[in-house]
Amino acid sequence: MDRKEKHIRENESAAQRESHNHQTPDQIAESLPAAGRNRKRDNTRKTNRLWLWLGVIILIFILLYWLFSIGIFEDLTGYFNG
């Protein structure tokens, strides 16, 4: 490919990028609900992950409390000699 063909291709791709940047108001209005739905999905995923980790942490604390209450940790530490 010589310089002339490369220059023509670069100009064509620049023209295509420029045509994509100039949207009509109707196109912008139609894209807004889709963008809102995408933001809502992303925020929902983040919230679900936070609730999942909170649940995991609570389950770990419940497990540790249960182990302590049945005496496994007491026996290991020598706290209770009965």
C-alpha cells in the first residue's frame, strides 16, 4: 500500500468517526433510555455484590460464634477445665 492509499483510508475513517459524532436530537433521545437502563443494571450489580459480601461476613461471624459456644475454642485455649 502506497502513501496515497493510506492517506485516503485515514481520511475515510476520520469521516466515518465524524459522522458518528453528529447525531440528530431524535437519535440522542432514543439512546437516553438505553443508557439509563445500562446504568441501572450496573448499579444493581454493584448493590447485589455488596449484599452478597455482607451476607458472607455475617455467616462467618455466626459460624465463629457457634464454634465458640459449643466449646471448641474453649477447649483449644484451655479456658475451661471442667
